[in-house]
Amino acid sequence: MSAFKAVGVLGAGTMGNGIAQVFAHRGYQVRLVEVDEGLLKKGLGRIQKSLGKLAEKGKLAPETVESVLGRIQSGTALSALADCDLIIEAITENEAVKVKVWREVDKLAKQDAIFASNTSSISITRLAAATSRPKQFIGMHFMNPVPLMKLIEVIRGLDTADETMNVIFETAKDLGKVPVEANDFPGFVANRVLMPMINEATYALMEGVATAENIDEIMKLGCAHPMGPLRLADFIGLDVCLSILEVMHRELGDPKYRPCPLLRKMVAAGHLGDKSGRGFYTQQA
Ligand code: CAA
């Protein structure tokens, strides 16, 4: 067990509920805060389902499912984070919203609490600067699906202290994950490399190079990827892919990150992938 006892998770969406789950699974007391009651309920349901799946597979004793769930205290008020030693934010990928929430959390959190953002592309240095504790601010980028994926990309902001880095590395290992350090640049490493591939696959589809199924099959069998890039884009969310590409395009200023017009069109039409039931593929309800 690391130095942290109570861990706060802000946001119960895809990433937030997975993060809450892995901490509770490992024995941490978790405070899961989500402003939207409906999303909170949905997030808790997904944790339950995921734990059930892990129990089915023998990765978790069925009788411990209830005790894992019992370690997750959930609610809609930020005040629940007041006793947390580590607070991880996994709310919407919107910098202005993140800054506003971090300013509020900064006022009520313990002085020595560590702040981590799960942002997939927004500057850790800028988010840290919105708080009174940039030395205690870090990026902790989990991968989807959080309970299954080993990596945590740990992002060092310009002022992140070595002690913060060390305690987050220890915690990641304690969760059974593999922490890997990256510096604070738009998209960090995972998305800097992954998103241009997804974007290029979308261009290939738009230009008629191959069908979606064939693009994915070629990449799966040809490059040993577990999912093809278009299937993966549906899984991540096309809106999330577009917003990450927009951040990289704007902040790195290189036209190679220009989001594919087809990706923009699909997001505009509400074809967001698995979450909306329609993306490059149509999902069963
Ligand atoms: N909890 C518990 N079990 C889960 C789960 C979850 N959250 N998600 C999936 N599973 C289960 C499935 O239900 C399935 O169970 P069954 O075998 O009983 O059907 C099992 O895991 C294996 O899944 P699948 O058979 O569907 O497929 P798989 O063996 O290929 O594994 C996968 C699934 C791990 C998702 C794999 O396809 C994979 O690694 N895909 C790539 C994922 C990836 O690249 N993630 C990173 C996205 S980028 C990101 O997250 C960063 C960002 O900022 C955008």
C-alpha cells in the first residue's frame, strides 16, 4: 500500500469509474465525485459490471466484490474530497472546466494532498498553475479499459517535484500498473503517436483506400494490434479523438495533426462511436 489512504476521483465517466475501481480493488478508500447524478449511477453500474466480469474470470474472488464496492463512497459534492491524500481528476476534456474545478478543489483539499489529472492532452503545467501547489501536481494518464490496461503514463509538469513523481510511481506499481514517465507536451506520448494513426486511418477510409473493416484487419493482422485503428477510435470516442487532435494541431502548429474532415463530419453528426451506438461501426444496443 502506498502513502495514500483516501483517494478522491473526480468524474464517474469511462475513465473515472475505472480509476475508482482499480484503487478500491487494491484496498484504498475511494471518494468518487460526479456532479451529474445520472452519470454517477451509470458509473457505479459499470464498476459493478466490470468487477462481476473479473470475478467470472477468476481474477477476483466473488465474495470480495461487495467489499470492493463498499470502499467506494460516492456523491455529488466536492467537499467529499476534503480528507483525500490524492485527488485524481477525470472530468470532461475541456481546459476551462478543468481549471474551474481544480481552483475549487484547491481551496478545500488538505495542504499536502497530491493532485493528478487524467487529461489525455491538456497541458499539466497550465492546470497546475491554476492551483496553489504546482509542485504537487502531476499527470496520471490511465488507459481505457482502466482495469485491464497496464500502462499509466505519468506526466511531469514544469514544476512537478521529484517527491510527487516518486510517490505516484510507487502508487502506480502498488496498483499493479506500469508507470512510464513523459514530459508535458501536447498529447504527451501515447496520444501523440496513437492519434495520427487513427487520423490517417480515417483519411484512408475517406479517400477510399480500403473499407473500414479492411483497414482494421490489415492493421490487426499486419501490425499485431489488438484492435484496428477505426474500431479503437469507436471505443475511445470520436469526439475524444477529435479534441485531442485539435489540441495537438493548435499547440504544435504542425499541419500533420490536422483532423481528417471525415472525423469532424462524424462528430458533427453525433456519430461518436460506441457511446452513441454509431461510429465507423454500428454497435449492438
Ligand atoms: N472490466 C472487466 N473486463 C473487461 C473490461 C472491463 N472494463 N473491458 C473488457 N473486459 C473483458 C471483456 O468483457 C472480455 O470478456 P469475455 O472474454 O468474457 O468476453 C475480455 O475482457 C476480453 O475482451 P475481448 O475478448 O473483447 O477482447 P480482447 O481480448 O481483445 O481484450 C482489450 C480487450 C483489452 C480492450 C483489447 O482489445 C485491447 O487491448 N484493445 C486496445 C485498447 C487500447 O488501445 N486502449 C488504449 C486506448 S487510448 C487511451 O485510453 C488513451 C486516451 O487518452 C484516448
